[in-house]
Amino acid sequence: MRKNLKVSNKVLNLIFGMTAFIILAGDQFSKYFVNSRPQDIFPVEIIPNFIYLTRITNTGAAFGLFQGWINVFIIISIIAVILIIVLKIKMDIKSVIYNIALGFILGGALGNLIDRVIHREVTDFIHVVFWAVFNVADSFIVIGFGIMILIIIRSFFKKGAAKKIE
């Protein structure tokens, strides 16, 4: 049987903050690494016919949509960061995995926000052949949202099972 471990708010806040920081640092380091290489070395094949390291810049949203709308995406990113922090404070969910997922999303959002503010574009460099070109921040935003969706689905089915018992 699994015991429910009680984790203090301080520990959960530390997990949330450290997760966001690690994702942000990893994102910024990876973009620095890619941007410090000469353009003519790209693409670099990582997994043959599947994953390549490349370098493109993006002044829009995912999949290259809305190119040139950088100021709009700066505002949207700032609002997203504020909403993530408000969600963390107001929801007060005492789950380690929830705080890790929220940290993934915050770290990714901050990574792309920093690029938009400082460089006026976002560097994307992970190219999966059947998909788009993206970066570490994008990856962790998607992973974080995926975890959040699983948490919501799990919670929904737990509540549904509890109602059947009543």
C-alpha cells in the first residue's frame, strides 16, 4: 500500500522554484550553445533520419505562426508567467508532481520570454523530422501541460470512483 507523504509548503515551493530555475538555466544554456556555433555546421544529425540539431529564429508562436508579432507575444508571455504564479499561490495543491509540472511550465515560459525581450526572437534548434523545430523551453512547457492534464484526468476518475461508492 502506498502511504500519502505530507510535504510542507516550504518544500513544495522549493521544488517548484528549483524546477523552474533548472529548466530556465538548461534552456538558456542550450540556446547559448547553439547560437555560439557557426551557422554553416547545421544541420547536425543526432538520430539518423529522425532528429537533427539545427538553428532557426522565430519571432512568432509555435510552428512559426504569427511571425513578427513579437510585442504581442511578450505581453502574452508576461501574462502567462503571472498566471502560473497566481495558480501556484491560489490553488495551493500539495502535490510534488503538480509543483514539478508547474515549474516545468514556468521555466519554459520564462526562457522564451527572456529571448523575446532580449533578442526580439526565440531560437529553436531541435528538429524532429515529422514535427516542427523547437527548443528546450517549448519541450518542458508541453511536458508540464501533459503532466497537468494527467493530474486532472486522474483526479476526475478518483472523484468519479468516490461518487460510485457513496
